[in-house]
Amino acid sequence: MSSTEWLVTVAVLGAVIVADLILAIVRRNKETTPREALSWTLFYVVAAIAFGYFLPQWAPAEYRKEFIAGWLTEYSLSVDNLFVFIILLATLKIKKESQQLVLLYGILIAIVLRVILIFLGVALVSRFTWVFFFFGAFLIFTAYKLVNEKENVEEEESKLVVFMRKRGFSNFAIALVALGITDLIFALDSIPAILGLTTSSYVVITANIFALMGLRQLYFLLQGLMDRLIHLSRGLAFILAFIGVKMVLHALHSIGVHVPEISLELSLAVIITTLTVTAITSLYATRGGSGKEKI
């Protein structure tokens, strides 16, 4: 990618983020309605799909599949983050009118931190093949933890809240810092996952930014549905484990071991199928209820 293409991309995405920030500040005392949240969520989803579709116009053709697969992975993992966000903001009793501003500031912090981690991650996998072994094993282990130890993240957040409250931080400041730290923790899982799909820093960064930009609106849209997505963690765990295996096979292949490699097309199909099945089975299992699986 040329410096001009990087500058244009950063300028356009930066303008969108600034416009979103201005809108959040202007509407900071107004509650976000479900219709408004749905409209903005659809806007960001369509924008991401359009970006991926037109990406070959200024980038290599394979970047389209890499971006779509990476964006879907990052977006689905971001949805999982929302479980913690909802619990955190409810615990701190942040007013609904103020939540969108807290979320936006937290997401902006997350974008800066993720860009730093992405450049470090891309540099590592580009220079050291063995890093794929490490990231692959880490993702498989993370998948196991996601299924069996999800409550640990919530416990850590509670400790952080207590620690900051004792030092006189306001609820707004606590929420802002906690959201940034929470997303950074989740980034340690999501960035290795997308590096298993592409090693292009351009694709990784744009996929992460598009996934994070619509997170604020998605939060308000899914508040009433989060209790029903009971199979989400299992679906995300399967995706992480699958990409972890893909990274290990790639690392073995790169050192001369003859093992089958998982194509990007297969990866994309697995991600889309898993997310679809997860959503359908979750909504079916909780039909007529609110989060309790029917027997």
C-alpha cells in the first residue's frame, strides 16, 4: 500500500470518527432510541461491506476476502465485549443519556491502543515464523477459557472499579478507563485471531476500526437481546480455536512440514456459518423467554 492510499484511508475514517464524536457530544443528554441505534448500526455494517467490496480498486484483490473475514471476526468478538460493557455501565449506574459519550471515548482509546498492538503483531509475524505457533496455541487456549471461565473477566472488572473508586475517581472516569482496559484485554485475543487470516497491517487496522466504529450503536441495539445470545461464547470459542489451528498448520507448513493449509475461502465460510448457527440456535433456544435455555 502506498503512503497516499494510507493517508486517504486514515483521513476518511478519521472524518467519520470525528463526525460521530460531534454527534455524541451534541446528543449527550438524549437517550438513544432503538430505531436510531438500528439505523446507525446498519450504516456502519453497510459501510464496512462496501469498503471490502471496493477494496480491490486500490489494493490487491485478495485483500477483499481478508478484510471481510477479519472484519466479521473482529465484529463478532466485539459483540462479546458488549456483555462486559453492559454489566460495567449498569454497575456504575451510568445514566442512559451519558452512556453513548462514555462508550465513544472508550472506543477512541481502544482504537489508539489497538493500532499500536497491531503494528507490533504484524512486525512479529512478518519476521518470526515461530510466533504463529505461539499465537495459534494462545487462541486455542483462549477458546477453552471463553467457554469455561467467562465470569473471570467480570470479576476482574469489579476489582478495577473498587480500586479506582477508593482513589476518588468519578463514575464517568471509572467507566471510561474500565472500557478502554476491557477492550485492550479483548484485543489480546482478537488481534492474534485476525493475524491468522491476514498479515497485512492495512487490512488488520481497517477491519478493527470498522468493527469498533459501530460498537456504540450496537450496544444500544443489543441491550435487550444480550440475554438471548446464550450460545455466542461457544460460537466465538469455535472460531478462535479454528483460527488457532489454522495458524499452527501455517507455521508447520512454513518450516517444511507437509500438512494441509486452510484456505481463506474456507475460513470465511466457517466464520459466517458459525455466527449464523450461533444466532439462530440462541434465539430459538430462548424463544418466549429472556436468556434461559428451554429444555
